[in-house]
Amino acid sequence: MQSNDAARTANYRTATVLEQLRVTGVHLILLAIAFTSVMPFVWMFFGSFKTYVELTSGESLAPQVWTLDNYRAIIFRANFPQAFWNSTLVAVVVTLSVLLTSSSSAYVFAKYRFWGKEQLFVVILSTMMVPFAVVLVPLYVTIADIGLSNKLGGVIVTVLFSTFGIFLMRQFLEGIPSDLIDAGRIDGASEWWIFSRIIIPLSTAPMAALAVFTFLFNWDNFLWPLVVLTSPQTQTLPLVLAGLRSLYWERYDMWAAGSMLTVAPVMLLYALAQKQFIRGITMTGLKA
């Protein structure tokens, strides 16, 4: 009996050691991946405060002499403030519109019953399979015909709806008990009251995830604004940063400063909505 107990104890200790080694190995791999992902941002942050000479010839990661000259040059020479405002306006307006249209459309598809609902939803999802390059030319012709060429409205009006947003919100709303909605209807609540007072408060997590996705996509969108916007007064940040490559071909310090000014709002948004973003992704992923 004592030998059996000793053997079990030895096996238990061996299994515990192997499990600890496995967990340690996984953590080391994840740490290496995280370091590889974060390091370019760290280099960009420190590089934006360096002079061109130090950035190209210096050996230390942190700058020896901190300077804001790169930020001053970007802001006052590259029409940066106007482009920053244009990008902010486009991203905020589109994000708010997508949240409203996606949540309301998803509510209809998740909780209403009508003929052809599933077929209509499949048709909507099928639009995600069409490459944007296929509809680029006819879409621009339509925008030009209605007088929105070289205007921010031409960029905004084409993305007021999001097929991905409808799909994401529908996946979550199908998990909300219909008894809550039926109870509201029995009490005499209108559909708008149910939607605004029951559905929206329960959907803050997936809406936060959708807001981050939508804001990030429209903040970094390059191809469609490049086609629609032609004058410097209407250009967004990605277009201005692309123009810096022709004005300052080897000024990596200015590129780093411009990239930091572009990335900072997105990082701030994610920091504020991080918990809701992760919760929203997790909850919507539970239902296939």
C-alpha cells in the first residue's frame, strides 16, 4: 500500500511539473507574440520625439534629446488639423449611424417574424462577399451624379449601414429572452420604448465592440476617400499621411509623429471601451 501511495504521489508530482512547464511555455510564446506586436508602436512613439539624425544613426531606443519639432512640422505644414477634423467627423457620424441602423435592423431580424425573413437576411449577408473594387466605379458615378463628389458626405453616405454590424448585433439579440419584450408589450409599451429602454441597455457590450470596429475602419479608410476627395480641404488623415511620403520621402521622424497623431485617438477609444469590447466579442461569439 505504501509503495502504491508513493507511486501515485510521484505520478501526481510529475504531472504537476509537466503542467507547469506547459503553462510556462504557452506564456513565453504569448509574451513573445505580444512583444513582437507592441515593439513597432514603442519604436514609433520614441522615434516621433527624435531628430532625423538621431533616429537614423542613434543606437538607443529612447531619444537622447526629446523634441516636439516633428509634431510642429506635421501640424503646421501638412494641413493636419483640417484632415484630423475631417477624419473625426466621418468616423463619428458613420459610427453613430451604424450603431443605430445595425441595432434596429438586427432587432427586426432577431425578434420579428415575417415571410422571407431568413432569405432576406441571407441576401444581406451575401453583400459581404462582393469585393469593394467591383462596385467602386459605379458607386463613384452615383455619388458624382448626386453632387457629393469631393465632399465628406460622399464618403459618409456610402457606409451609413453595415452588413457586418447587422450580423453581429443579430447574433447577440437572439440570446435576449423574448419574454422581456412580451412583458413590455403586455404593459402597453410601444415598440420604440421597448427598443430604447430594454434592447439598447442590454446590448451595450456588442455595441461597444461594433463601435470600435466601425470607428477604426472609417478612421483608417484610404481607398474610397482617395477616389472621392480631391481637394486638400476635404482630405482625411490617411490621405495626408500618404502625401507626406512624397513631400518628406526619407523623414522617418515626421512619419512617426504623423502616425502617432493618427493612432492616438484609436488607442484612446479602445482603452475606454476595452472591457465592453472584449465582453461584446465574447458574448456574440457564443452563438453560431
